[in-house]
Amino acid sequence: MTTSYVTEAYAEELAVEHLVAGADRRFYAFVIDRLIAWGILACEAYVAYVTLIEPGHLWTGIAAIAGTVLLVGLVTSMLVGLYGLTPGKAMLGLRVLSAEDARPVGVARATLRTLILGVATLPTLGFGAAALAWTAMVDPSGWRRGWHDLRTGTVVVDVRPRAAAEEPDEEPPRQVVNLTAMRLVPASPTPPRRIPTRGRRPATPSEPLAEPPVTPPVAPAVTPRQGLGWPLVGDAPAAPPAEPPARGPRPSAPPPGLAAGERTQPRPAPAARAGARWQVTFDTGEQFEVRGLTLVGRRPEPRPGEPVKRLVTLPSDDMSLSKTHAQFQVVPDGALVVMDRGSTNGSLLIRAGVTRRLVGGKPATIREGDRVRFGDREMRVARID
């Protein structure tokens, strides 16, 4: 039988509609199936030995045992080929489906798969089964397809119902106190008293007081990602107040070299960039639009007073995902920013085939088409136009 490889279109459909089964659940299902099959064979071998082999019918007893082995294999192949089920997979919510169209593979391909698994579990100190498990763990596609799955074109998926994610209630925007604006409030209109210095003659009423030119205070440059604190939460900083009019005589003529339109109209300020919308998709099938601060992990929890909008709970087969692994949000300038929150195994940013590790506690900007790996989970980023 020829090997069935997964095309890109089928892979996208299967990844969205089904979740690839975890290694731990597949192992438990395999153990349950082997215990049931071996228990049936052990009972049949005992009955055949007592009733046939011991009285002297050796070959008849051996034929009875071999027939039981074939019968158990045939029943298992029919269950897998027609329904994608075995007793262990039915108990743990798993199913064996075709990697091409996500349907049952049929009795013929299921028989080949059962035969390979049966040979691998012969008394070889577990080497055969361990080899198949190793080929599943190093599968470059991330679907955990072992050598027996590649030979028969199958994939083991998790068909347990997923709980619908609850949308958090939209909170009203918090009031932001602009301390910079408070410091730029003009002083009292009452002029301060001038104390003449020693050695200078105080000005007489006939001489006007020469006031030093008043330079309007310059507001510090605040970029959309400064002043947001750690970890990158809060609304866009408020615009600084309008500059107070400068004191002093108004110039009688505009400076030379200016066009007529520039003498009467100020230079227009650059238009603010419109807020971008971003969508993320996890390899578990969860997909949503990023709105507010989002935490990712096995059981993410916000810090006290942290305005979190969404908590994304992800399964981790090898426990490489931390409890609160990372965070991401759309900052006021419209960019999507991700930051590792000091996780144990770290986070990886994959851009155009190049992988780099994110530094814990330092934000990184994500572009459209990037992928981010949190432990053994992966997130894809797309922009919504």
C-alpha cells in the first residue's frame, strides 16, 4: 500500500476542525487496548491448554489460540476502519481518521495498521512500540504521526467537545490622569514681586520693565508605547495641552522666504494612524480577535489590579507551557506586541523561517504571518482589514 501524504489544503481543514491527540492520551489508550487484547488471549490460551493441549490435542489447541488472535485483530480492524475507534480510544475521546479527508480509513488500511502495531508489540522488551512512539514524537508536521500512521495515511485526533470560551464583559475605559498636563498648567496671573538686586538702580516708572522672553514649556515626547508601565497595559496617553500664547510684541511682518499660504495657515499636524485589528489562531483550533490584554498559559492568572480582557487556557502534553506563560495586546499605535512573562521554557518568534527567542519581560512587535511558540503550543498572527 502506498504512503498517503497530507496536502496543504487538507492539512489546513483538518487542523481547524479537529485537534491532534496528545501523546499522553494516545499512550493511555494504547495501554488499555493492549490489556484488553492480552486479557482475552490469556483466557483463551488457558482454556485451550486445559481442554485441548493437556489432554493431548496439541495442534488443535495451538490452532484455537491462533484463531483467537486473528479474531481479535479482525474485530479491532473493523472498529478502526469503519468507526475509527478502539476500546481505549473510545474511553479517552480519541479517533483514528484519514489524514486526507478526516474520515474513517476503511477496513483494508485499518488491518495494515493493526498488523504493524501487533508486530511492534511482540515480546521485544518494548523496543518496537517505543520506536513507533519515537517516530510520532519527532514528526516534523506537528501532528504526531508515527511510522504506522504514515504507512496507512492515518492521524489520531481528539474528538472531545470543547467548552465555548466565555467573552469577558466589556469594561468602560478607565480615566487616565495625565500628570504631564497637570505640570503644564499655567501659573497664577498675578505677577510676582520683583526685588531689586544690590548694585543696580531700580527701574523708574518712565522706563518700562524689560521682561525676559517667556519660552513656552516643551512637553516631553511621549510615544504610544511609553508611559504604559509594565506589563504594557493602559490606554493611549492623552495629548499634551495647547501651548499658551507667547508674550511679547507680535511681529509686524512674516519672516522672509515663506509662501503666502504659510503666512496665515499653520502647518497641519500629521494624521494619527488608525487602530489596526489583529486576529490570532492557535494550533488547538481556538481563534479570536485581540481586544485588550490577553494572557496565555496552562492556567493563566492576572496580577492584582491587572486589566486583563481574555485568559487563554491551553493544554500542554509535555508540561513545557507555564501557568501564566506570556501576554499580548494591541498597543495604541496599532501594533500587536507580545511579551514572555518569565516562563520556564521561554517563547519563540518565527518570522519568514527564522526563529529567535523572546527575552522575558521585554515586548516584541509581531508582524502579519508571524508565528509564536509558547512551549509546545503555537499561535499564528493575521491582520484584519
